[in-house]
Amino acid sequence: MSDLTEQQKLEFEAAAFRRLVAHLRQRTDVQNIDLMNLAGFCRNCLSNWYRDAAVAAGVDMSKDQSREIVYGMPYEEWKNLHQNEATGDQKAAFEINKPVDH
């Protein structure tokens, strides 16, 4: 839609991002490797993109800080609570499907 203002686009994109993050926080049953295998990105990718945007805007942000924004808690805590060991099938699919930059 070309009749949206830049401010509206920014607000709608931000709302969509917040909704995606909230959805991923609720769906702790969906493992990052499953996201990578199906969609080519995961929670870590999202946090890296967030950090890249912050750094590009001149804001110093660590990987841990951006991950906490996406996960809603420190990454190590999330891993301990929700991450399972990847199965052999998941690992094999990841090797076939993983993006070049991952």
C-alpha cells in the first residue's frame, strides 16, 4: 500500500515484530533447529538482526542483550528450560538446509 505514511509503516512493522516475538516466546515447544529447518531462521537469527539494526543506529548492544530481548530471559536460562537435544534427523536436515551465513 503506497498510501501509508513512513510513520505508519514503522509502527505496523514494530507491532508485527512484537507479535512475532511474543508468539515465539509462547511456543517454547518449537525448537530453534525446527525453525531453521523449516523457515531458514530461528530466534537467534532474529536477535542477531535486532542487534545489527541497533549497531547500525550507533547503539552498542551485545549478543546476550539482543537475545534477552527476543527470548524474554537470558539465553542460557531459556536453553535450560526449553531446549532439547537435537535428534539425528534434525541435525541432518539442518546440514542440508542451513543458510550460508549461519
